[in-house]
Amino acid sequence: MPVSIRQIGPCFAGEVEGVDMRRPLTADEVAAIHAGMDRYAVLVFHNQEIDDEQQLAFTRSLGEIELALHTGLRAATEYRLPTTFADVSNLDQHNRPMARDDRRRLFSIGNRLWHSDSSFKAVPAKYSLLHARKIPSRGGNTEFADMRAAWDALDDETKAACEGLVCEHSQIYSRQQIGFFDLSEEERERFKPVRQVLVRTHPATGRKSLYLASHAGAIVGWPVPEARAFLRDLIEHATQREFVYSHRWAVGDLVMWDNRQTMHRGRPFPPEEARDVRRTTIAGDAPTAEQIAA
Ligand SMILES: [Fe+2]
């Protein structure tokens, strides 16, 4: 069965049929998925009953894996999954939901803010692939915003103001917004800001998009309050409902998104229930901006 993709309702995302992630992909299937990502930026695959190895094999067939190293507050002894996965569940290493006041859980609540994965890394992520193994009884949707449509809808004056700007991204900035300041010196050092351009151009389609995230806390050359107010306005603009697709999860769904063209956020769910979702990530090609020398 050939790969087919249809747009989901009025949204920008696409729903894929004809892919079985338990089997190796053909070259034609790989090409169809990349073309779908270029066009839709978010692809939804249903009923994928896969394990970790199958998710890794599917991910590797589309590109090089970005490792999840030193990006959260879990100690190395507290990992539930290998570093080929980003553990975005609410579970500890014993598969139990973390306590409500667990600092690792509170840090991960930052994922409820609009963001693009790994924008706090000098080479930010290309695609993320999130697979649902266990979902809560309610809540926990993931919402996606189309940053190409957001760019297209800006007025010319704002577009001109954005062009050429470079932002500083750090998980310190996103956590400040939710009142999480409980970071050690070592963590602050690890989460030092990196630089990202504000406007990206897609290498295949040539479409421009706003490259924003709650991790962005400064604009190079701007006073901080003015930068933050400007970035906040842009995020508000980019996340109007007309630019947003909200995914309601079912076990077996795998959703793949292009971090260069979209932002996303998780929605709340009952904290005592398990939400086991596992993310693999495809590495980006290069930094988007020159970094400050260490
Ligand atoms: Fe994320």
C-alpha cells in the first residue's frame, strides 16, 4: 500500500496512511515522508504498535538521531529510557508518576509553554517523533502552531523588524516564566544561552517561518524588557487558533513534527495518572547563528 497523506480538517497537519513502522521503509516511503514533512510540517501516524527498537529504526531511516544528554534535571542514575530517547513522560525510573512537587516534574512543566524542541542547543533539532505508549484518561493534548502561516500573516513592518534578528535561547528563560528558579550553579552553566536567528527559511520549500520558543529570552543588541515584550507579542500572534492544530492522543499514535517550521506545547492532565510518551529526535544540520566563543 503506497503512502498517502491527507490534510486534517482545516489544519495544516497531515494524516498518514500506508506506513507500518514495524517494517523497514523503502526508499520511496522515506521520500514520501520527507515530502509530507516539507508540506505539512506535522504528520500523524495512527495504530503504530511499536517498541523502542522499532521507533529507533524508523527514526534512523529518516535521519541522524539527536541524543538527549544533559537537557533535563534527571541524574544519570534516574534515566528510565536510553539517551537515544527524550523522556517526556511524567514517570520516574520505576515507571511511577512523579510526586506533584518533584523538581524534575516541575521543570518539565516548562513543556506546557510554546516551544521548539532543542532550540536551546547550538544545533537545534530538525524533527521530533513522539509515540504514545500510555495516555491519561483526559487532557494531555499536544498543540502545534504553524510558524510559516504566522510569518505570512505578519505585516510588512513587523517582518522587516524581525529580519536579521538573533535571539538567545535557554531553558533558564522558559523556566523563569513559570516561576521555576530552583537551578544549581552546575545546571545554570549547562543551560547557558545559545543564539538562534528569529527568521528561518526552509531549505526545501524556501518558505520563511518565525523561529520562536519560550526559551527565547533576549534579542542580541536589544534591551531585555523590550526584547521579551516583542517576543511575547510574536508568540501571541503565532499561536492564534487559526494557526493551531491540537492533537488528541490515542495509544499507538506517533506524531512527527518539524521544529524548524512549528512550535508546540503540552496540555495539562491529572498528575497522578501515567503519561508514557517517548520522543526520538532527528538532529538539525547546523547552527542557525554564530555562537559566542566559549
Ligand atoms: Fe517539546
